[in-house]
Amino acid sequence: MLKLDHPAYSAEDTFAACISRVRAPALKARLVSATQSIIDASDAYEIAAEAQKLDQIVRDPLVNGTVTTAEMEAVYTDRMAQQNTPGRPIYDGIFAAAKGRCPLCAHRAVTTLDHHLPKTHYPALAVAPLNLVPSCSDCNKAKLARVPHSPEDVSIHPYFDDVDGERWLFAEVLAVAPASIRFRVEPPAVWEALLAERVRRHFRGLNLSALYGSEAAEELPTFDICWPPYMQPGRPTKCAPILKSTRKVASQDDSTAGVGPPMKLGQRATGSATAVSQRSVSEPLRALSQACSCRPTNLRH
């Protein structure tokens, strides 16, 4: 869930580029006549996204009453996503804007563009830049062609939702052998209820707890975790474990990432839970070098 700037391409220019080499006269005429419908759909999409109401976008299998869903899917697949097609430079520009990191999970590498609202249900948005989000293959597959049926169902949108300014992702070190970490969402009090629930559903829908937990499992062997004697294995209790890293886990720029300066090796951790800003989500174990302890909690994912 990393914030991205709006694409620098309009729906009108993108659609015009994509259909510029269509040779079949009848198809070309129908596509050109649908241009205003494409523009209107993109404009309505932007208004709805700003208001967190993308679930209210009406599904229509026809664009302008004449262009079918299959034809619009072909415009995207054959005239934008494929190499050496007229819309590919715009595809590449949107792809590159994420600078390699998937904004939906803030962790894996970008491999494709995801239709925030699926093109199979919203054909008028098939090539609308605002509906095309750089994504890793796992996040793209996890979303599939899901249609939001309520405002809470709408996934976090990198172009319209900014959740990077507040800490909402927390990690807990569990006193088990071997030690493990669980991640959970705790929305800050300043968030409105709708945004908080959308983040929770986004986190569950993309199974981000498992993703971050897997990364943690790979990194934990590089830490020596010294639990106080009163710790009971298997139970998260109030504690302040001493983390002695066997390697440098906090990069020099962590102090600007919203999670505070790196701890010195062997420094005692404090706080009730590990707080992770979205700028460091791609390295969940960095949280351990900031502040961590275990506490009783009702974990909800």
C-alpha cells in the first residue's frame, strides 16, 4: 500500500493511441464513436475513487452501446499490453512509476499492471490509466476479477489512498521455540472507520500477514533473541526481549522512513508492539530493530 502519483496520461489519449492501428473499418468506427464514453467513464471513476465510492460504478457489458467487453479486452491485451503495440509506451510509463516495487503489498517486484476494477466487468475502464496499477503477479492473482459490493470491499488504491503517513501495521514477537512473528493491522484513531476497514480487508484479501510472516521466518535466524526467565514459551506476555542482531538490519535511511533511528546492536527493545511504517513494510524484520515486545492481544486478520 504505497502511494503513487496519478498517471500522466489521459484516458482519451491512451484510448486513441491504442486504437490508432485498427484496420477493420467497421470496428474502427465503433471504437472511435465510443471515445466520449471512455472519457466519461474515467471521469466518473476519478470522482468515485476520491470519495471512496468505487463500488457505485455501474457495470455495463457494452461501451457506448456498441463496443463489447471482449473487444475492449482485446484493445488492452493486443494493443496496449503487448510489446511493439501503439499503447505499449503508456503501459511502460505506468509500470515504471512504481520504481520496481508493488504498491499493493509494498514488498514484491512489479511484474504487470492490475485493473483496480476488473476489465471483464468494467470494459469502459479497460485502458483508463487511473484504473491501471503496477502490481506483482501474486497481488494481481489474489485480486482476480473481484467486484466490490460495498465501500468497504474496495481495495486500497495507490493513486487515491494515502496510508503511509500513519503507523497501522504492527508485529509481535511470540515467545515460542523457534521464535516467530505475527503481523496485524491496528488502524490509528485519526482514520475514519471506512478507511480502517478497507485496509483490514485489503490486508486479509492479499494475505499480507503470511507474506510478511514468511519474510520474518527467513530473517529470524539472523537474530539472537534472549527472553527473560519468566517468559512462558507459547504465550505472548508482557516482556522486553533483548535483540542482538548478528547483522545490520536497519539501513542508514530508516530514520527518514517514519519508524525512528536504528537501534544499536544489543539495545533493549521497548514499547508494546513493533510499529511498522509502510516505507519499511518491504522489510518486515526491520521493525525488530525499532521497538518490540510481546503483549496479550486478540489478533484479528
